Amino acid sequence: MFTKQQTILRDLGNGLVLRHSTSEDADALAEFNGKIHGEDEQDRQRIAAWTHDLLARPHPTLRPDDFTLVEETATGRIVSSMNLIPQTWTYEGIEFGVGRPELVGTAPEFRNRGLVRLQFEEVHKWSAVTSFRRSPESRIIIVNSDTRWRSTWVAAGLATKAMCQS
């Protein structure tokens, strides 16, 4: 297991670091994701439980360090996070690896600072590396029919307007 210092991917300045998660982050990430993504109390609890399970219970493809998080160094508070779930998809009988981003979010007071873009840059590196537990053809594929997110992907440079057409 990594020490917290070993999980740091880069210092972002302004008292923030980008790092890998560890299983020790399960409670804090569960609380963060429930708060950021939940629409009501029941939804917050469901998302928190899912996040906790992803980090603390054995998963067939996701490891505890497959989350990125941005942490405030002075407090240890998580202010932004996402994960990349490795999957194998099949199209016309051909299997290929996919990295599926999930639970992408930032605390409201830290938005518009490019934190999600920086995390996507990192997971793009992961998906391009052969050792990403998949083939070298593994790529991030954004599958989201929710039109509210399309402008976010375009603004972050992760998609073009043409890619987001219905």
C-alpha cells in the first residue's frame, strides 16, 4: 500500500495537490461524492455507499487507486475527484478496453479552476499506457446522454460540439 506522500501525482499550487486515492480515502470520498452528486438524502446515501464499496470492497476491475482526487493540503479536505473504471466492451464480436469515467465532481467553491480538466489529463495518460490492465487500445469513452453535461465536456476540451450532437 502507498503512503499518502507516494500517491501525489503533482502539486497544483495554491495549497492543492492532485493524487491517487487509497482504500483509506473510502469514508472521505464517499462523503464527498454523496454531497456533490446526491439530489436528495436518499440519493446522497446511495452514491456514498457506491463510492465506499468501490474503494473498500473487492471489485473485478477497479482498484482503490483508480480515483484521482484534488486535496486541500492544509486541511486534507477533498475538493474534486473522479475515477476511471476499466471495462471490456464488445462491438461486432471484437473486444476492446474502455476506461469509463465516473463520479466526476468538484466542490462548488473550487469550480472553474480547471481541476476536472487536470484529472482528465491524468486519466488519459493512464488509458494510453499498456499497463492500464487492458490493451494499448484502451481509451476513455464518454457515454452520457444527459445533455446538461455536454457543455462541460466541450469546455474541458474532452469533446467537440460535433461529438455531442444528438
